[in-house]
Amino acid sequence: MAILVAVCTVQSALIALVMHFEMSALRWALPVLAASIPPLAWIALLHSGLERGHRVWPHVMPPVLALFAIVVQPYALDVMIPLLFFAYGAAIFHTVSRGADTLPRLRIESGDASGRIWRWIGVALIASGFSDIAIIAAIVAGKPEWQPLIVGFGSSSMLLLMGALSLSRSVSDVPEGAGDIRDMVQVASEEDTQIIDRLDALMEQGRLYLDPDLTLTRLARRLGLPVKTLSSAINRVSGENVSRYINARRIKAACAALEQGDSVTEAMLSAGFNTKSNFNREFLRITGKTPREFRG
């Protein structure tokens, strides 16, 4: 994510130099950097939360192809760049829209907040593709003077959005995604019940739910199960996603700590939460009270 934001920053700086300071010698770098942003966003998603096993090397090709097109057929970039933004933006949005358990390597505490952040990044990429089309339309319409405005607005907006979302640690809660709903309406099988019994035993023995760095991937590995199998079993048996299943146990532990006289911060940290926003949101959802109200 840091590299992605850095590339967006460099691109915005180069756009300013080329468009407003007439440093045309740098113009060749703009399509190469533009072709790097969508695959970098996808690689950042792979690195941050998706299961391992995805190949990274094919996503190095777009900037190489852009550099080749500059030499051989520059007009091909007018089609190539928008398509890259549309394709990667749609892929990111679709991937993280399948439910709160889509990113099993992210900490369970965050719930679906990370998924919502990534959905917005997908939307930002798609919007950038439309801005590229708007630039082409302005040139075709005989309004080349609009090009710097469109380019500047599009690149600046995307940079601000990427930066804000990459730094965001709190996103308001929303209903679960369609992927979770499809799992919840299915009837739990005997195998699902056995998996949850094993999970409950593991939770009680090791109190893993108190680990702030706990992820779905780590849970599945401890049980010797595929991530999807464990996630689906929790969905069908409890009617919740993995994040809510684990956070319910954490809130129970936090309530016990508050009843023993711990401060809200002490209870939050001892229960495995790292951020007050997530702790307060989950506490209110489960108990119907804020931590301070519960403590009295």
C-alpha cells in the first residue's frame, strides 16, 4: 500500500511538471506509471489479506507493455490504460464483495472494515478509467485545454482517496455482504457442527480469541482445515462471520474485566482489541451499551 501511494504521488508530481511547467521530456513516464497503479493495487491486496498462492509476476507486465507501446504504437495506450483501470478495479471490487471473510490473513478484529476500504479503492480505479476516457473525449471534441483540468482532478482525487483509505483505521459498520447471507441460509451439517465443536475447544484451551493478531488463516491452520471450510461452517452454525464469532468471545472477556474493576482501556487491550473504534462498535453491537455505560 505504501508503494502504491508513493507511485500515485510521483505520478501527480510528474503530471504537474508536464502539464504546467512544460517539461515534455518526462511525458513518456506518465503512461508507464499509470499502467503500474492498477496492478500495484492488486498486489497490495494479495499481500495484505488474500490467501497465498496467487502469482504476482503476470501483474508486472502492464507497465512493460506500456513502455513497449510508447515506442511501437502510442495510440494503443488510449485503449490500454482505461482497460487496465476498469479490469483491476472491477476485480478488486468483486473479490472483496464476497463477504467479510474474503481477506483471511487480516486481523479478525477489523471485521469487514478492510473489505469496505478495498471496495472503495476498486471504485477509485474504475473512476480513474472514466477520467482517461474523458480526456480522450475532450481531445476528440476539440477541447484540448480541458485535458490538464481532467488529469489534475483525476490524479489528485485518486491520490487523496488512496492516502486517506490507507491511513484509515475506522470505518462505520454496515450489514454483512451477500456471500455471508448465502452461507447463513444453508442448513448446518453434522460436519459443520463437529468443526465448530473443535473450534470451541481450541478457543477455550488456548484462549486464542485474546490474541490481537489472530487471523482466519491462523485459525484454519490450527484446525488443519481450508479457510473456506472453516468460514462456511461458522456462517452456517452460528449465523455470523468469523470476525463476529471471535469478537463475541472478546467482548465477553472484556465484560468480565470491567466487572472486576478494570478501566475501559485495560479491558479493551486484555480482550484482544487494538483500537477503541472497533472495541466500542463491537461492544455496543453485542451488549447494547457502551463500555462506560456497562462499567457504570
